Amino acid sequence: MRDDTVTERPFEVVIRDAEEDDCAAIVVLLAELGYPHEPHFVAQKIKRLRNQREDRIIVAAHGSEIVGLASLHIVPLLHLSGNLCRVTSLVVSHAHRRKHVGQRLLEAAEAYAKTNDCVKAEITSGDHRSDAHTFYEQVGYKEVSRRFIKMI
């Protein structure tokens, strides 16, 4: 009897801190998110944020390819005991979505949050990103408030 069943291997990624050598890939990912930047801008951000305890940029690497990123910021809370971990950007390359890369990045973000005395994690998303909203709800995030912004 022949078994034609194909067992699909999970998509392997390593979650690690972003490095300046990742700038070109990060530029592509940020452009997919709608934020085009030059490599020198991203390199400066990585360099500056790397030395601040409350900030972290992580990437998902599949072999030598960077397929996703998340940037995190720890915010002290006045009204609650503990801190807030804000995910300030999250993007997975279009070619690698629906392979659990975003979930792995958020799991790493939440682990980082726990080590920084965070009691909440927050991610914001534009109203037009309905696929992202569905994903966030699937991994346990709930829409609980509205956000008001004024450009200065």
C-alpha cells in the first residue's frame, strides 16, 4: 500500500535582535507596511534604539533571509502596577505570511515584556488592515479602545 500523504514541515525561523547588516531587508519590510525609508535612516534607528533598555527591534530570519520584524517599546504605567509593552511595528513579508512568523514574533515580544515587568501588551493597527486585525484577535489580542493622534 502506498502512502501519498505529504507531511509539511513547519516554516523554520530564528527570532533575534536586529543588526545593522539587516537594514536592506528591514527597508523592504517597512515599505510593505507603508513606511518607505532609506537604509541609512534604518541603520541610525537600530544603532540608537539598541542602546536603550526600553526599546528592542527583533527580526525573524529564515536562513539568511529576514522575513519579518517587530519593534517594541516598554512604557511605565502610572495607573497600574507594572509596565506596558507597545509593539510599535510588526510586519511579515508578503511571501511569508500565514506561516506563523507573526505569531512567533509576538511570542518573542511577549517574552520580552514579561522580563520587563509588563502587565499588558499593546499593538496598534490602521483601520484599513482588516487581515491584521483578524490575526491579532486569533493570537489573543482584543480591541479595547480608540486612539487619537495629532501630528506635531
